Amino acid sequence: MKKDRIVSVDIFRGATILLMVLVNTPGTWSNVYGPFLHADWHGYTPTDLVFPFFLFIVGTSIAFSYKNRTVDAKAYKKIAIRALKLIALGLFLGAFLIHYPFFKNFKDIRFPGVLQRIGVVFFLTAILFINLSWKKLIWVTAVLLIGYWLLMTFVPVEGVASTLERAPNNLANWIDVKVFGTHNYKADYDPEGLLSTVPAIASSLLGVFTGLILTAKQEKKATILMGIGGSFLIIGHMWDLVFPINKALWTSSFVLVTAGWANLILALIYYLTDVKKIEFGSIFRYAGANAIVIYFLSSFISKVMGQIQVGDTSLHGWLFQKVYVHDFLALETSSLLYGLSVVLFYSLVGYILYQKKIFIKV
């Protein structure tokens, strides 16, 4: 590790990616404890914090990686190639089959997705960061959040007043259906859809500001981050009264609330590790060093295990039933234990890669 590396950011990134693995791989989706499920629509659970946390830390990392703000063809090419790799990996995950013809029918392939959103958000955030001052970035963030609120609230859909409910006259959902058609996650919407990616950029930009604070020379950085985090939480929950907190729509209130929690948690980790020099969370640092690789592997292997048939179930289902389901355990507990085992496995993968100094940059 470089001497000037901020340990708390590595821990935060690794913990976030392992949480993503945990909530994505329960033993069975039929029996999952509430906190490990997304909110049905409005509102949020701990699981709803995971993806915005990752976009937030993407922004923080951009502030570190591009702090020289070099603007030339080489920089643009590097940013574009990385974004395209992320998008390509996401499309591959959505299309791959283990049997002939090895890819889904074109009409069934989902175009949006987690990696696709990370790629798009990374690209636009990085371009904005190397070209604009932090003051201009504040204005851009405000325009994105307020503009999205106005669009979603006041723009009618085919002559009908827009709604924030899951309905045909929800502007974000309507755009996804019109643009992507059958290529959405659901027939009527996609949680990583087109219009909702606009405020997701703001999630990453808020991470940029945190990165700038962490790399600045001022004192009491943890206190500053705590203050910012608390302010975001208050404003976000107040905004919730007129623009409900909603992950599927990635509402502006959702952006502020999740960024608020991210700043508070990161501030605590920063205080303990970078200020007090208390060593903990190494396993998260190992995972964070190859975060995208671990996420991709976990998603790919989970998909493969779900497609391999064992009797009348999948390899995933067979393993869960044979190893984790017992009469003395609630099914929710068995399901959680399966997910924790998966997390333990990828933590080990992260540790091995780290010890062998293998850092795969996507």
C-alpha cells in the first residue's frame, strides 16, 4: 500500500462490494430477512444503501485518481475505455447462457444493469471532474438533483399528469419502456434505467466532494464529513415529503440520504483508521483492491450455478438444500448463512489476489 493511501476509503469500498455480494446471493429469494431486501417502492432498507455507496466511492476514487485534472486525448481515451469495459461486462452478464446458443435471444437481453450504470456514471463524472472546478461541480450537482425532481414531478406523460408510483405515467418508467422495450429488468421499468441515471451521476459527484475533502490539507476532516453527512440526511428526509426516497427511481431525496449515510460511515472509519491509526478491516481492503472483479465473478458464478440442473433444481438450489437447510434453522437463517458463505469465499479470493499483488484494473 502506498504510504499516502487513505485506508478508510479502501475499507469502505471493500465492505460495500462484499455487501453487494451478500444481498445478491441469498440461499433462496423466497426466504430473506427484511433488511436484506430492497424496499418494495418508496422508502429504503439497508440493502438500498449498497449500490449508491459504490457510486459514491467511485466519485471519491475519481478525486484521487484524476487530481491533476489532466485534460488531453490520452486522459479521455483512458476514461472511455474503462467505461466501455464496464458496460461490456454488464451486457455479457445479462446475456450469457451456459448452454447453446450461449446467449439469450436478442429481445430478452437486458440493456441497463449495475455494471452498465457504473460505467456510464464513471465516464460522465470523470469527464466533469477533469474539466470543471469544484464550485462549478456543485452547481452541476444541484442542477441534476433539482432538474430531475422537476422533470419527474411536473412533466406530463402523453397528456397525463406524471406520477411517482409504479405506473405507465411515471416519466422515468415510460422513457425506459419507450427506449428499451423488452430489454428492461421488468416489463414496466428498470431500476437502472435511462433517466434515473441522471441523479446517479450526482451520487458520484457527492463522492467527488468527499474525496476532495480527504485529500485537502485542512484539519478535522472526520468532523467535516460528519457535518456534511448529517446535513444531507436532514435535507434528504425533508425532500422525501414531496419527492419520496426511492431507489428504483433514484430520486433526489434518495441521493442525499444515501450520500449522507456514506459520509457518516466513511467519517467514522476515517477517524478510527487514518486518524487514530487503529488497524482493522483488512479483509475489506483486500476485497476493495479488486472490487469490480469480485463483483463480476460473484455475479457470473451465481448465474452459472443457477443454470446448471441437478435433478429438478439448480446446482445453487441443490447446494442450499443439502448443506444449509436444517429443521433447527429458520429458512431465513439458512438463506443468510448461504449468503455469508459466499461472502467468505470471495473475501478469500480478495485476500489471495492481494497477497499475490494481483490487481486487475477494469
